[in-house]
Amino acid sequence: MENEQVSSDNDSIEDFPEKWDQWRADTRSLDTMRQVALDAMRLTDDDAAFYDYAAKHHYTVNEVAYYLNAYEYGGDEGLRAIHVPDIIELEAARRATKMIAKLLDEWYEGRLPYRITDEGTAIGVYEIQQRWDGEKFLFPVCQLRLTVASHHWHLYWMRKFDAWWPYPLPEQGRKFTLYARMVQVYENRWVCFWG
């Protein structure tokens, strides 16, 4: 592992708060992300060891889980999608937004107010909601990133601490298609989407 992961015996868990830092989590090297994910795979049945590993290597538990989930759901591609997401070409983004809109209109029979955004490296889906005072706001539903070389779509959901988080793959079928990933959003099996 890299030098940034080495800690002294005097370090305590209080020195590494659990506050999420998206920039920090996304800018570690791919080798570091992969190593953390592989190490974490061996610890998933032991919560205490998971926390000890995070503290020992100067990570938050959320960082360790983030790398683990990205790797579990996409291997090295999944890690690259969080580290340096590919830029989605304009025409591919247009096709994706058109398909997403068609699916949402079909599934919700046009009753769901939403906005789809081309964010350059991702396609965002937001539900338009209204506060009690009538003010409208965008509620994040999901984000989709594309690995251009393989044409694999990676799905993310918004955690309560404002982090786009890797979402598990479908259990069967063509797992990385845009359609398969949007079906997951619609089915909302783990209640991560739709506010």
C-alpha cells in the first residue's frame, strides 16, 4: 500500500472523523482504491475489523465501503467510474436522456415531474418536488456514468451525506445496459431512489 495508508501507533480513531469528503475519496490512486477494496472484501463479515482497518490506514469507514462497493459492482471499471469518469459524448448523452425520458413517461404514465441532466461525465435524474411553501426543488434520484470503451453503465444513488454511491448490479440479464440500470431505478428494490 502507499505511504498515505501508513499510520503511527499513537494515532487514534478520533484523528480520522467519519465526515464524508467526496474529493478525497475520488482522488486516491486507482491502485490504492483497488487494494482497499480487496482488503475490505476479506473483512466484510467482521465489523470490528472493518473499523480497525479504516482507522489504521487513515480512511473513514465510508471510504472503505465506497471503494469496496465500486469494485464489487464493476471491478476496475467501477473504480475508474468514481476516480476519473469518462466524458459521455454529446450524441451518446442525447440518446441516453431520450431513452430515460421515454422509460419514465411510460412507467409513470406522464405523471412524474422530473428533470434529466447531462453532467458531462454522468446523466442525472431528478424528481421535481415541491416544498410546503410552494417552492420547487430537484430531488436527486440517480446518476448514471458510462464506461465508454465497454459501453457499461454504472448506477449511483444519493446517500444522506450527499455522496453518489455505487448501486448493486441486477441479479440477471445484461447487467450494464442503460435499460437494465433504469429498471433497477424503477423497481427500487433497496428503496434508494425516489423521495
